[in-house]
Amino acid sequence: MKTYWRLLGYLRPVSRYVVPFFLSSFFGSLFGVVNFTFVIPLLEVLFYDKPLNVVEQLPAFELSTQYFANLFNYYLGYFLQTKGKLSALQFVCAAVLASVFLSNAFRYFTQRILEGMRADLVARLRDDVFRNVVHLHLDFFSNQRKGNLITRITSDVIEVEYAVANSLRAFLKEPFILIISFVILFSISWKLTLFALLFIPVSGLMIGSIIKRLRHSALNLQAVLSNLTSVIDEAFGGIRIVKGFNAEGYMQEKFHKENWQYRHLVRKIAFRRELAPSVSEFMGVAVMCGVLLYGGSLILIEQSISAPLFLGYLAVLSQVTKPIKEISNAVSSVQRGMASAERIFELIDTQPAVKEKTGAKELKAFEKEICFEQVSFAYEEGVPVLNDLNFTIPKGKVIALVGPSGGGKSTIADLIPRFYDPIGGRITLDGMDLRDYTLKSLRARMGIVTQESILFNDTIFNNIAFGMEVTPEQVEEAARIANAHDFIMALPEGYQTIVGDRGVKLSGGQRQRISIARAVLRNPDILILDEATSALDTESERLVQEALNKLMKNRTALVIAHRLSTIQQADEILVVQQGRIVERGTHESLIQQTSGLYKRLVEMQAL
């Protein structure tokens, strides 16, 4: 129940919803039950010379059900005595119409309020999930399937929405119907009502045993749905590879396996979920049959209740089945919804491994240098990636990292904007530990261009601006520096061209130049270039390298390079192998080392 109460916390302010919902539910339920009591005066007017409950004098006002019943019976008697049965029948029909109108009006208002609650709950819950997830550390995303995250933010939230909506409707509205119904039933015959109540514990035990395992099955269902979403994302995201390797059949089989596992769980859950209301309805009919037999004996043998009263009693009792069934459905829905809620709150409660210190300072300007002091790092405990690194990146200098794949070059680059924190040693900027600066101010001083150009399914303008409030002239100037303006203007829509998912409508070189323009626009003090030209053809590489040279001018840069020809002018080259710096120096000094690793790498690329 803690999960459920936590969900209700998203319906703030509570008074905005609960009080109107409570009142409209109460009056809707009241008039809904009263509608069925009109069968008693209808039968009495039609088949009796004089109704049994006529009140001779106008009752004094009091806030009770008996007062309103007496008031109705007084006017019923008045019409019978002064204007005859037809007028009395017209009066009863008018009362029925008024009661039905009011019950439906209040039901409509109840639904309106409920829909508002649902919409606010979903919006706030999704906001909370996305807000927390987007601020989590990179390692979190490395260990999660994208489909799992998407499913939790979309499908799981929908499950929670239906569970909360159904439960609120059932738990706040249906009890009113039950209470009002039983008040009326007890007022008609307490013997019959006590007899009917004997069946409720039996019904509750049967339904409880059915839905007991729903939550566990629902958790499994959402996990399988996450896998299914991941398969779809992988297949469509890598469709070129799928087709290029004739792997359509392989992906189809993978999808088929997850899809049919999902089908199996859906059927299993549906069986339990649908069985509960069926049992509930059957028990309701059993109660009706028992009451019919017992009530029949009261009429035929004891003659302690009239036929119209008994039929009215049955009409009201028949309405007790519906709220019990609705509550049963709601309990089933809540079990499935709470399984989804637990998955959602798991994301919301996940804490970032890279945290901002209390009292962290704003980085106003980069003035001197970045220093790695005995820095070590590991993604997994006991498997070091970096070991005891010591080097300095002076302001205005270009430092290049080269070496075999898997040596730790990209990890070094990721430590500077604090995508990860070192497990040993420290990294300082102008003499102060990076962890002493606010994350926002630290990253605001940096521009990052990676091998994979990350573009979003939006316009070229918005991809370059990327959240910054800038003018078209500023975006155009950044594009010119990045050698991107000419090809952008050659497109039919220019800067308003939609680039497609991940920039699929553009070539690799075009995507990379837009990424560079995005970095240019930030006017960063520090540049991190992670193999920014390694995946390009010769012509694209030339254009991109020209753009990078413009970008690096008078800036501090850390450059990771696969093509060593692009970093020969670096102020210092660090050769990284197995998490250690094994060589360092300028291009000229390093190629003089006869058996050096850098020289071997240069010679291999020259072949």
C-alpha cells in the first residue's frame, strides 16, 4: 500500500480533486440508488387501492433519509386523494425523471474530475521519471536496455494511470452506493439484509485467492514488454545492418520469441483478472436467489413484508452486485498497476553515481590548466581501466591521445566533463577538484564532438542551437565556421530542414559538421574531440578537419585520434596503452624513438 499512497501524492493539491470528487460521487450514488426505490410507489399506485406508506401530514424538516421518504409519500398521498391515480402516477414518473437526471449529471461531473486526475497523475509521473533518468550517470545507460527505459516511461505509466483511475472510482464512489443501498435495505427489512450479508465473507475469500498472484505475473509481463520494445528498437535502429547481413529472419525469430512469451503472460493474467468479476457476479446472483427464497417465505408464510416492498428490496439489492464487482475489478487492476509503479519508482529512486557536492562553486572562467593527479578508474570493481595517470592540459594547448583500441582514451575524455568520477586520485581545474564545481557550470565551459554525430529528429537550426536562445545570425555564423553553411543552404528547406531520426537524411560528413557547429555556438573554453574524423571519407575528413582547426584556434583541446596525420601539430601527444601513459612528447620527438609504440603506429598507417 506504500506504493499506492505514494502515487496518490502526485494528485496534489488533493483538495482540488478529492472534495469535488467526493461530493459528486456521493450525490451521484445517492440518486442512482434512489432511482430503484421508485419501483415501490409505482407498483402500489398501479395495483393497490391505497399505497401502504402514505403520510397524512407534511413532515417537519430534518436532515435524514426518512424525512425525504416521508415528504415524497406525503405528496404521493396528496395527488392520490385530490386528483386520482393517474396524477399520482404522473408525479412518480416526474420524480423518477428528476432523480435519473440528477444521478447522471453528478456521474458526469465525477467522470470529468476523474479524467483530470488521470491526466495530471500521468503528466507529473512521467515528468518525474524523465527528470531523474536524464540526470543519471552514463554508466546507468550502459547497463540498461533502451527498450526497458522506454517501456517504463510509456507502458508502465499507462498501467498505473488505469490502476489509479479505476481504484479511485471504485474505492471512492462504489462504497457510497453500498452504504446507501444497505441503509435502504435495512430500512425495508433488517432480516433479509442480515441474511444477504452472510454471503459477503465467502465471496471475498474466493476473489482474494484468485487475484493474490496478479502482481508477480504483472511484473514479469512488464519485463517481457521491455524486452519486446528493445528488440523493435534494435531492429529498426540497425535496419541497414539487418538487411546487409540478410538477418531479417534472425530478427523476426527474436521478435517472435519475445512476442509469444508476452502473449502467454497476457493470457495468464487475463484469466485471473477476468475470473474475479465472474466469481463476484455469480456470488451476487447466488445472494439474490437466497434472498428470493427467504423473502418468499416472509411473504407466503409470515406475511411480514408486502409484495411491492419485496420487489423494491430486490431492485435495490441487485445494485449491490455492481459496486462489489467494480471493487473486485479495481483490486485486480491495482495489483497489475502496482507492479508497474514499482518499476517506475525504481527509476525515480535511482541515485546518480556522479553527484554534485553540497556547496559546489560556479566555474566562472578557465584560466590556467587541467591536471590529472594519480588518476585511476574502473567500470567494474577489480577490472581497472586507467592506472595512476599524471598529466597536465595547459590553457590554450592541444593535447592528443593516441594508442590501441581499448586502452582508455575515451574514458580519459569522459572524466573531464564528469560523466564519470575517478576511483583514485583527482582531476583539478585551476587547482580545484572538478567535484568542487557545479556540474552545470563545468560542462557549460566544454564543447564535445564525438565519432558518432548525435543529431535529433528536428530542424538543422534546432540541432545547432540545441536548447540555447540564439538568433538565426548566430547559428549561421557557427555553421560557416564549421564548413556547413553551404550544404545547408543547398537543401530545399535550408536551416529548417528536418534531419530525420539520428540525422539519417544527411551524410556522415554533413552530420559531423552540424555537430561541430553546435560546439562552435557554445563558444567553449575546453574542447573534447573523440575521433571526430575517423569514420569519414577523404573529402569529408578534409572539410571536417578544416572546421575543427577553426574551432580549436586559441582554445584548449583534448583530441583523441585514430588517424595520426590529424594530430601532428598537437602541443603534446600522450600514447595510452592498457590504461597507462607509455610515451609522451611532440610528433617529432616521438618518431625519433626507435622502438616506440607511436612510431610503429605511424609506420602502420603509412603502409
